[in-house]
Amino acid sequence: MNRLKDYRKDLFLILGILIGAGLLAGAFALAKKPGAYVRVEQNGKLLAVWKLEEDRREVFPSESGETEKTEDEEAGNVLVIENGSVHMELASCPDKLCVKQGTKSKVGETIVCLPHKLVVTVISAEEAEELLP
Amino acid sequence: MKVKRLVTEAMLCALALILSYVESLFPLSVAVPGVKMGLPNLVIVFALYRMGAGSAARISLVRVAVVALLFGNIYSLLYSLAGAVLSLVLMALLKNVSGLHTAGVSVAGAVMHNIAQIGVAMIILGTKEIIYYLPPLLISGVVTGVAIGLVAALLIQRIPEKMTSF
């Protein structure tokens, strides 16, 4: 390995990217407010808007309509709202990234299931008012 | 195009394809979509330094097309095409910056790849909130980019000159 000094420019570049990532993360964290509603979209289409206060458990078939087996029922995804936050309980996709994304409750936080093109977003009361009839 | 160059490109492309497959066998289990090792970039960085941007571009594009045909769909094709093209353009530009090594170039390529994929995801899913995944992706891009860049440097140094003299 060459001396570290030779890698000065590479280190600057890396440091710059890391600082950029930190600033972005900080800005995103500061901008977050507690959410009021959950918006569910599949393939860009609005499926539902639900209150975070009301506990519920919903099943979404995967987009193609095929009902793949999850652990306890036939579904694409199982979404759970409880204690003022939302999480994906089950998913029939192989990677289960949406389940691993955990519990969300702040405005703008999302749970994304790429295989089923399902996007769950926590939104504010104002945003929900525009969507609800 | 000389036959030897064509054959070498085809061979490296096959190697990149295998690395794509190997990568899909060991998904990094993180809660952020898009985090991956970027093994195929090893081949692309090697080709970029030893065979030029044209060869690297041909290898990369054929790899993306074949991966999409074998394992993917139209959406995964869009993701990987955007990532591959933008990251290669950036790497080809940065390669000419004196003082930058494969580590830095590969990091820039990895990060650009992630940014491009977030951009495509925002367009396809129509959800701007996906940008919240960018900071962790930038960090993972730096980590995998450095690793790939350092290994690529060894390959560039050690693989016999005659393999890539056309």
C-alpha cells in the first residue's frame, strides 16, 4: 500500500460525501414532525388514508393480484397500525425489506416495498385533509 | 475492433454477470433498499483503467441488459441502467483527475449509482419521501466503494499487461 498522504484527494472526496450524508440526515431529522395519518399507495395509486390513532391490521394483495402465501395468510403485505405508529408485519416478497424498515410515526417517513410497488407514508393532518373526501 | 479486445470485453462481461449473480446470493440484510456490495463494479473499474471508457461502457451496458433479461423486469432494468450509466460517466471523468486513485473513483461511482437509483425510484413510485434513504445509501456507498476500489487497484496492478494490450 502506498503512503496515506498520496491518497489525500481520495480521502477529501470520501470525507466530503460523508459530511454531505451527515448534513442531509440532520436536515431530514430536523424537518420531521409527528404524523397524524398513514397514506398507502400502490404503483402510484392511492389505496387508503388511515388515522394513526386508530389501531388496525390490513392485508394488501400483491399488485398482480396473485395471492402468495405469507406465514399465516395469503397476501402480499400485512400492515399494522398500533400505538400511534405503523409497521409492516408480514410480506410475501423474499427480502422482506419493508418488514425490516420497522416502525414509523413521523411526517414523511415511509415504508417501501419495491417488489409490490407499495409505499406507506406517514403524513400530517393537513395533507390527509386534501386526500380525504 | 480487434478480435482480442472483443473477446476480452466479452470475458470480463461474463465475469461481471457472475459477480451480479453472486451478489444476489448474499443480499446485505439492511433495512434500506438499494444497499449492496457492488461487486460488478470491480470489473468495470478494472476495464476503465486498463481498457478505457469505451470498453468499460460496453461491458457495463451488456451486463445490465443481460441481468435484466435473466433476473429482472422493466423496472429493475431502469434502476440499473440509470445507475450504471451515470456512475460510469462520473468515474470516467474522475479517472482523469490527478491525485485520485481507484478508491476515490470507485466511491464516487458507487455513490452516483445510489443517487441515480433513488432518483429513478422517486420517479417510478412518484414519492419524494424516498430521498430519506439517501444518507444511509451514501454511507454504504462509501464503505463498499472503498473496498471495491482497493481490490480493483490490486487487480489493475497485478493482472498481466498482455491481457489488455490490443
